[in-house]
Amino acid sequence: MRARLLLGLLRLISRLPLRVVHSLGAGLGWLLYRFPNNLRRVAGINLKIAFPDLDEPARRRLLRATLIESGKTLTEIGVMWFRPLDKVRGLVREIHGEEHFLELQARGKGVIALTPHLGQWELMGLITPEYMPMTSLYRPMRMAELEGPITAARERAGNRLQPTTVQGVKEVYAALRRGELVGILPDQDPKDEGGAFVPFFGVDAYTMTFVCRLAIRSGVGVLVGYAERLPKGRGYRLIAHAVDPAINDGPLENSLAVMNQAVEACIREAPAQYQWIYKRWKRRPDGEPPIY
């Protein structure tokens, strides 16, 4: 019942103009900022870690903007999943850094595309398959009833989703061998055996090693990109950057540092649109006190 109600609500929202969708999200974000809650608390802690040089008024302004943007991220999910594909693609107003993608595509050796939780990351999986075949790793939904409809929505542009299992990893390697594109969210807390502590905004964060192992082993070019939300519901700006080729060289610790630096640089371009409500520094090295 809960799943059906949620899907119905998302489909309803998908029919609204984007400006209205963003206004609803902004209202939700304002409530998160106005009243004490755990999301506001976590975002506040994260912003103090990432931007220690900001004075308190500036940090409060960024916190407010962050929660408003997080609200927009939530309400626009229905648009990404259930609006007709041509209309979603029509929301892209600008593309910056396309030349980096085309350069790697021309090599014919496959591409790794990193998409941090910045802006509207779901949009990247709907646009990128226009350029070349795409396979992405994903974590299955917690509500099993949502798995089928949402997977179908995410794959409707041609992006083939693979779960984060042994078989899914094999499919990712196979996609690169075929000269295809592999999409990965690089800033999620991995399972115990799948990560290492690497500086992120100057503080150690448990970081997935799979991306860098894949880059070192395959030698393919790596991009990092995101869909920045434009003001007043005007749509989105897609931005791509080439990641330093040193990510392919190893050793693993150096490759991980290159990856986190690339992600961090993107976040600094649109800091309010990062998912600061996520406990990115939750897991700590042995002996360190908890952050949250």
C-alpha cells in the first residue's frame, strides 16, 4: 500500500511544471531549516567539516540553501522517473565539458563516468546513453515493491542497471571491454571490505575502492559530471570534467585521492546542491570518536 501511494504521488508530481515542483521542494526544505530535525543537524555538521573557514552567518545561509536544494531533489524525483523521456531531456538547457566526453569516446576503449550526489544525479543516467551504451551499478531499493517500476524508469533511456553484487561487477568489467560507458556514484559508504579511509574536504572519509581498482585495471579514461539545477525552474546545466589520468596509475591510495579531489572540486562549484544530509563521515578510523 505504501509503495503504491508513493508511486502515485510521484507520478502526480511528474505532471506538474518544473517550477512548481521546485517550489514544493523549496517549501519542504524551508521547513527542514526552520524546525529542529536530524537532517538539519547532519547537514550542519557536514558543512562545518567541509567549509571550516566560513563564518557562522555564511554557514547558516549555506545550510538554508542546502536544505532547500535537498527538498527540490526529493520532489523532482517524480519528474526524472515518470515524465516522458523526451520532455525530461528537454529540460537540459546547457552542456559544459562535452568535449571531454567526446574525446574519450573517440578512443573506443570505454569510459568511467563518476556522478556524485550533486544536483540531480538521476538525470545523468537519462542523458548519457544518448552518447554511447551505458551500464551503471546501483543499490537495490529497500522497498521491494518499488524495485520493478523504478528500475524500469531508470532504464528507459537505455542505461542498463546492475546490482552491487559479484555478477554486477562482472557485467561492469564486460561493458568496459566492449568499449561502453560505466556509470558509478562514487561517494556512497561502501561495505566493510570495499573501502579505505581517504581525505575528503580534509577529513578522512570511508571511500569505495572499486572505482579506482576498475580505473587502474582497465586503463580507460574517467570523467566526473553532474546536473546542476538552474534557478526558477528553468531546467538543468550538465557539467563534465576530465579526471586527472593519475587515477589510472596507482598505487590505490593515490588513485583514491585523485578521485575524491575530483568529486570535491565539483561540489565546490555548486556547494548548496550537494547531498549534505548524508552522513558521509559516519564511519571513523579505529580510535576516533563519532562525528554525528
